[in-house]
Amino acid sequence: MKILKKLKKKLEKEESKILVDTSVLIDYFKKRRLEELGGEAISIITAVEFIRGISEHKQEQVLNIFKELFEIVYIDEEIIIPFSKIYRQLKKRGMLIDDADLYIACTAIIKNYPLWTKNKKHFERLKEFGLKIYDK
């Protein structure tokens, strides 16, 4: 019975992707362990934040690696209303975060993917809006 429960948990975990934040991506890239994140998802915002920080002659190569390893989640009209509602609530409370991080968080909320970030404290305020933070 325990084995079946463990297997079921493992399968459920495998079915749900994790949205990897820029902070985690940078960490794994520096340690040359990027392939360990393969099969997970990144926001287009994360890809832009990462690629803008590397030398120009490596950008195309890294983008191709990202395309192979990750589901790249694009921003579309589905994010407009949730982003706007959360932005207004945070602004009213004086708790705004920058737009790029809010786009990443809203992407995770909409896709129902836990967000894996090294900046947990920064994103904690978004849990009430449905953000799940992945804790390895």
C-alpha cells in the first residue's frame, strides 16, 4: 500500500511542471547543471532576463538550449485581467513588486505551476492570489 501511495505521488508530481524563476535558472547555469531542469517550464520573461545578461555571441545558442530543455510559456491575453487585479491590490497595500516578477508569478498562477525561486520572501505576498511556491 505504501509503495502505491509513493508511486501515485511521484506520478502526480511528474505530471505537473514547475515554473523555474530566473534566480534558479542562473544558479543551475553557473553550476553547469542546466539539463537537470529539463522538462520544466520557464516564462518568456525569465528567458529574456537571463539571455540579456549573457554575451551577445552566446545568446542564440542559449536560446536554442532553452527551447530544447523547457516549455517556454508566453504572455497572452489570458494574463491581462489577473495581472491587473493583483497589481491593483498590491499597489493599494503599498506592496508592489516589479512588473517582470508579477508577470512570472501570474504565469505560474494561470498555468497552475508551482514557482521555483530563490527569492521566496519576494513572492510570498502572492500566495493569497493562488501562487504556489515550489520548495525543493
